[in-house]
Amino acid sequence: MKTINRRSFLKGSLLSAAALSFPVQRSESAVSAAGRAGPGPGIIDTNVHLGAWPTRRLKYGETKALVAKLRKHRVEQAWAGSFEGLLHKNMLEVNERLVAECRTNGDGMLVPFGSVNPVWPDWEEDLRLCHEVHKMRGIRLHPTYQNYTLERPDVPRLLRMAAERGLIVQITTFMEDPRVHHSNLLAPEMNLDPLANLLMGIPNAKVQLLHAFRSGSGPNNRQGLIESTNVSFDISNLESNGGVHRMIEGRPWEGRGRPVPLPVERILFGSHALYMPFENALLKLFESPITTAQFDAIARNNARRLLGRT
């Protein structure tokens, strides 16, 4: 099996993406050749947030610094939401600021994903503005911070309206480990169980779950989503050795339950930057014995297809 050359990648201090496309080599000369190779394929990061985290200052908090960091690691495009979308009430202004920040400081890399909160009145107008005025390719939901569940009656309507507009809907299952939550921001655990039934009635919906490999009711929860829907997942909070490969093989992370393979076409790269170090997500691809084709799919091609691009 043709696999990614993790050794060359690490030798290049995360800067030599050319090594990503090389088969495993054992000789030092081959490793050196991989490190000297020309530019490799770019990465599409589907999970980035801009702005100020509510409870502490984060490194690369300035958009220009974050963009420079991402470019250093060959990110060609990043889907960016706003931290303001978690707690602010006026989503119209949140989305306007996000678009302006992406345009002014994004260096052509950032693709804004607006925030829509179905709890607040007139959320339909926020959705319309995201699509018709700001020309966004998708929206981002934060149910645990906006105090609603997927069983709320407005949620299927939102998903249906977004699908009619061809918008990607990203659902963030959680934002940070509950052990480090601020005492006044104890976001509840999210239950994903209702999502499979919702999406079975909206077959053209384009939904991606962010940080989904911790939330919900365990293996049965993911089993329904994988087998009954076309939901995509990012890798930002995936844990365990060889986690990406385990996703593809369907070996349960909890060590129980029957195998439910996740098609590689439904796995997208996501770093959760700037909250998490970008390298954390990138290294996940190199601790697993995935093939070059699988790497290319996760790093970029699957995201391009979800956007409707070849």
C-alpha cells in the first residue's frame, strides 16, 4: 500500500508538504530527496474561527497572523466562522464584521461562514443575507452556546432552507473541553441522535459536523449518521493513535460496538484554529497509515466537492 512519508514530513518541520505525496522510503537519500521536492498539494481547512475567544486571549488572534500561519503550512483556503457567533445576539452585525475581516485581512484565503441562530427572531433574514448579500458558501451553527437542541422545531426548517439555497451547514458539537470551561459558560453536552432522522427527510442537505468525535451518545450515535445520511466530519478533535485510519476502517474509538466504516469521501480536514494549534490536526494525518489518495481526499478534494467544485 502506498502511504504518506511521515518521516520526511517531520524532518521538514511541517514545512515540506512535498513529502506528503511520497511513498514510504527507508533510505536517508530518499528522505532528503522528498524534503527537497517542489510544492505539494494545498490544504483546505474547514474549521477556523476568527475574533476573540470569550474567556482568554489566543495566539494568532490577529487575522493576518493566523493567515500567515496557515500559509506556512500550505493551506490554500480556510472556512472561517466568528467567535462572536457563540454569544452575540445581533447576527446581522456579526456576519457583516466577519465578511469585512475576511475581505480586508484574509489575503484571499478565508471563506466566511456566517452564524445563524434559530432561537432569535428573524433568523430567516440572517440566512437570506448570508446567501444573497454576502454570497457565503455556508453557515455555522453553535447549538450548545446558543441554548437550543436539534429537536427544536426551527432546526429542520433551517436545514431545509439552507439546502434549497445550496448552502453547507456546519454544526459545532462543542468548542472546548468541558474541563476548562469558564464556570459561567458551562456549555451542555450535545445530543446528535435526532440528526439522522432529520436529514433522512432532507436528502439534498449538505451538513458537516465539527468536533463530532466526542459528542452524543457514543457509537450508536455515529452509526446512524454514517449509515443513514451523507453527513461529513472534520478531524479537529479526533483522538487515539491512528485515529484517521480507524475512522476509515470503522473500528470503534470507545472499544465497543460493531464496526461502522466511515467513507473517506466524508472526512474533511479541520484544525479548529485558532483555538487549537494548527499542527495538532495536521499531525493526525501522519500518525495513520493512509494512502496518498486518501490524504489528498481528506486534505482538499472532499472539501472542494462539498463546495460543488471539481
